[in-house]
Amino acid sequence: MDILLAENSPIRQKLLEQKLEQFKDVHVAHAMSGVIRSSVDLYPFAQEDYSNRGNSRLGGLPDLPDDVAYPVTLVDRETMLAAYTEEYGHCEDYGYSNDELNEWIHYPWDEEAQAYRVPMQFIAQLNCAELADLQTYLPREGTLFFFLEQIDFSARLVGRVCYVADNDSLKTGIRFANLTLGFDSTLGTVSARKAKAIASVRMADAYTINDQNPHFSQLFLARLQELTSTQQLECLETIEDLCCDGLKEEWQAQFRAFELIDMNYKGFIPGEVVTPEQMERLTTMPQYLKQLIEANQPMPFYDGIASINGFGFSQHQVPEYHAALALGGGAEDYMVLLKVAVGENHDPLNFIIHRDDLAAQKFDHIYAVFDY
């Protein structure tokens, strides 16, 4: 039994049924159930004030224990100077010498490593105990911390996940507020939100079910064995047009991507009753959106700004495929541990892990990649 699939999650049977009802073809619905995951969506419901240690959080500062050092990247002097030169203009154009650029660098110098210690960007922390009732594949206790190398100093995307099993050992992240982030800011200036977790289902994008991603197409076809070859081909053709003709429009399809993100930050939590105060926050949004959300009624489900056990997206091979190329194994062996919108453009960032590593609670082999 695949514990990552929604069909094997007792608490998701109604959600799965609602998802499958969108399909006009019952055979396609049955086949697609093989690529619908038992996910958890996260919603930023309030500004983080750091009054509680270890709560699930998006951005800001991590509540690491005293004996766990804040993750850093070692950046040699040449790479650092090159990054500063790119940021502030070529030295010869502006008359800056390397000595002058050196004075602007605020990262601590590690004499033994002959490199600057550059703090990684903190992305999120997930309280596993809070999430235990919503899924069966994460650790039952402790906290997961997600970090990303600052891209100014890294030739490729590097992510890191730290797991702390004992939540009682956590200390407030406020002590990291003065660490340097980027060229002219500190970690303490980064916005932080408390995150609310909701049991959800996530489906692989129909666009990715093709020969470039055989781990998806094989799953799809395996559920059509009782059909004739002609019927199987018809189902595959339906998949190609799924976004246009194979699906009944779901509720959130009526919104544009930035509107869904805006609803996340306005504190609308699926399943919770929409208050009159929340309705007032919609005054700057389009009229059609206001008409779709009713005061004193439960908020319908829509995608959170972050999700656990969802899917990466690419117009070619999916991110899980590239994780397999980098770390070994097949794409089917990997899952998206966390997908989260980051930065001003809300770019979807994936932290990908091997299923066996997750089962063994080993988080030292992580592949990080943006959707593309």
C-alpha cells in the first residue's frame, strides 16, 4: 500500500471523491487516482510574534536548539567579491578597489576554512507533532527546518533540511535576527507567518503525464488494464486535453494565481467560517471574487501557499526526475517533502527527498529546485 496516495488515507476519502467527480470520464478518473497524493496544505494565518517556540512557520527565524548551529555556506573570497561586484557595478566602472569592496562585506570570515560564513535563507519550519493527525509519512514528533543557500553566492540551488526530534529542546529564533542576509539586510527583517495545516489532496498536473515522465504514464496505464487498447489510447488522448475539456471546472479554477496567494495572506482558511471582518479585507479585490466568498459560511478549499507531499512541475521532465538524476534511483522513488512559494514573485520551490530516506528519518540528501 502506497501511503503517499490519497486513496489510502481514510480522512481524505471525501476530498478524493470530490476531486474525482471533476472528471467527465470515469475511466480517466480511476487512472488519475494513481497520481493524487495524500497532501497537507499550509496557510499563513497570522503574523509571527515568536511568542511560541516550534510552531509551524513560513519565513522569518528558526527555533533551532542551542546545540544546532545556524546553517551556513562557506564562500571563498573570490566568489564573494564577484557577487558584490555584480551587485554594485564593475570595479573599473565605479572606481571601487577590492579593498573597498572587502570593507562592505559583513559576513564573518572563517580563517581555518579561508571563506566567509554566509547564513542560508530560512524557508520554513514544520511542527511534526501538529501534523501527525493529518498524514502518516512524516516523523510523529519533532520539527523539520528548511533552508536554502542564498543564490547570490551559489552556482546551483542548494537546499538543506534539519530534523530536531525533541521539541522541548527548541529555542526562540529571535537570537538569529542580526545575522546578515543578502547585501544590506538581516534575517530579522524577513517577514514571518504562523502556518495553519489542512489535510488536502494534490494531483499531478495532467501536462506532465507523458513519455517524458514514464513513472506517471505507467501508473496511469496500469489502472486501465481492464480496458481495450483502443479505450486506453482514448484515455491518454483525454489526458492531453484535460485542462481544456476533460475536467469540470473546480471552485478555485475561477481565480488567478495572484488572487489565490492574496487570499492566503488575507487569512482565509479552508473549512473555517468566513467572518465579516475577513469580508472587509476583500474590498480591494475584483467584484466577481467577492461574490464567490460568503460571510458566515465555511471557506471552500483552495491551494495553500505551501504543501507537503504534492508535485513539482515542469514543461519537460518533472523536478522529481532531476532529483533522481542527481541523487540516484528513479523518479518514482522521490516525493516533494515541501513545496512553498518564495520571494517577491512567489516562485514555487521544491524540497525533494527519497522515500526511503524519509521513512528512515534521514534528511541529509535533499534536492532543491524551482518549478520551471
